Amino acid sequence: MTVRHPFRLFINPNHGTPGLVVLPDAGFRRARAAIAAWPGYAPTPLVDLPAVDAPGPGEGAALVRLKDEGPRFGLGSFKALGGAYAVETLVAAERVRGRTDVTVTCATDGNHGRSVAWGARRAGCRCVIFVHETVSQGRVDAIAAFGARVVRVPGNYDDAVREADRQAQANGWFVVSDTSYPGYTEVPRSVMQGYRVMADEAADQWAGPAPTHVFVQAGVGGAAAAVSVHLRARFNPSPKLVIVEPETAACLYESAVANAPTVVGGALETIMAGLACGEPSLLAWQELGRAAFGFMAIPDEAAAETLRWLAGSGHSVGESGVAGLAGYRLAAADEAARRRLGLTADSRVLVFGTEGVTDRAVYDRIRNQLPT
Ligand SMILES: Cc1ncc(COP(=O)(O)O)c(C=O)c1O
């Protein structure tokens, strides 16, 4: 039985409004061809979950499927698809321009930096990664293992983003960010085109009638927007997309309520480390502000409980990777939320386990209910 936790749900009044093409299909086809040619490429599994807790017999969804990104390229998360692809694209373009001494940089809460560092090693360029105060040592070590220099800076994720920018300008480095803002969209667009491979595989693997609902977690929203664009292209009618964020870092939720990109400040404290972002990505907002059906803000306890529930079902999904499923489980157990989202016993739900165990110590503490 799902333990009930307080959560917020906002139904998007702008859902379905036509808008900009944020990720053109030609860019996705290039990304897919490039990534499928990387050594070790294999689609990650799409698995059926056992009856996910629901309020009563017959009231759950018909099925819930999890796209498990744990095995992705041995890096442990879907982020392997984005940052590394953007590095490859950028370095190739600079070499065409005759530049050989490229240094790439970014801020990260773990997974994106690991991908950028991996891509830099493959592309043969230098790499400097900025992390904020609370990024775990395990995640720092995993980035450094690819030969990147890792610099820890005071403050939160958004402070690390600003420091990476400042240093890049001062030193002539290239920022490979997973978030976009006015005047900086080309690189994050490549990152998001890479993420679409995850959604493309899920659509290929999906057997039977199309999904009706997709619950996907968001930090800056790049992953969720890539999923949104891609599933709209692959399924008609497209599934209802629900964006799930930590209560303390719900910048897309607040943007939806305000109907404009909105920044959330503070320490952004959450165990869902990859989702601790206070500023929505511009490209992500342009897609999700009109394509998302709903937005949820959920507490840490719901993620922790879902991590344990999945572990008990034989699936090792990390604390950021479980958020979409945690959102679904909360909604499924709440009569009003079910009604507002149109969840019924016939619903077919897709969730993305966007990371496996990317930090063993953190994962074990949550799994064993020890303080994090
Ligand atoms: C495991 C995991 N899931 C989801 C996300 C969210 O991605 P985005 O910031 O593009 O919304 C992240 C971001 O770091 C992540 O590490």
C-alpha cells in the first residue's frame, strides 16, 4: 500500500496549444545515427512493473512500464546520451574550423558532468567540470575517473552554472550545458536530441496499445521536453505527459502556474540530486509549457519510498530516477488526482528510470532508511 504523502498537482490550461518546433527531426536523426554507432550501444530495457500500488482492486492502471536507464553505456544514466553527444558534435565542428586545443566545461550535479567528461575523453579534448557544495564525493570521483578536472564551488547548482560560464569566458573554453537560456541554445539542443534516443527506444519497445500517460521527472526540463517532443512524434494521440519535480525545486511547476519561466531560489535541498535545479531550461519551457498535461511537486519521502519499492521488485533505480514513478504512485492513490489526470483501470503508463545506482553510498543509505 502506498504511504500517502502530500503533493501538489497542477493541470496545464495551455496543454495542446501549438507552438515552436524546439527539436527539429533532422537533428534527432543525426543524433540517433551517431549514438547508435558508439561502441557498446544497446537499447536499455523496457520492463513491466508488478501491480503498482493503487487505492483498491481494479482501480490501478492496466500496466506500468519502466524504461530502465541504469545500464546506459556503463555510465548509469540516460545523461550518457546527451552531454557526450554534444561534446562530439562541438569538437567535430571546431576541428573543421581548424581548432585543435578545445576545452569543454559544464556545471553538474553528477550525471551530466559524467557524460561530458566521458565524451571529452573519447573526443580527445580537455575537460573541466564544476560541482556545487553538496554533490557527493562518489559522483565527483566518477567524473574525475574520465580524466576531467573537477572544481567544487560554494552555493547551489545554479551558482555552479554561473561559475562555469565565468571561467569559460575568461579562458576561452566551451560550455556544454544541459540547460539553455536566451542566446545559448545550440549545445543544449544537441544534448536534448541525444536524450530523444531514450524515448525512441521506448516507443520501439512498446508492445500493444499506446501509452495513455507518461510521468517523467524534471530538473531543468531538458529530458522531459525531449521525451515530450519525441512521444508526440511517435504516438497519435500522444500520451498525457506529467512532469514530476521535487517540492523544493519545482521550477517548471511554478512556471506553469505563472504561465512564464519562473526561478525558484534557496538551497534546493532534496535527495533527488539530479532534479535540484531552480531555473527551467528555455527550450524545455518552450516545449513543456504547452505540451505537458500536468505538473507535480513531490516530497523526498515519496521518492525514497518508491526507490525501496522498486528495489523490492528487483529494480535498482536511483533517487532522481524514481521521481516519475513516485509521482504516478501518489496520483494513483489519490481519488481527486486520478480524476484530474484521467487515470483509470485501463490506463497504460510509461515511466523513465533515468538513472541506476549512480552513487552506491547514497543509494544504500536511502534503501536502508539511514539519514542521507
Ligand atoms: C537521473 C536524472 N534524471 C533526470 C534528470 C533531469 O534532467 P533535466 O535536468 O534535463 O530535467 C537528471 C538531471 O541531472 C538526472 O540526473
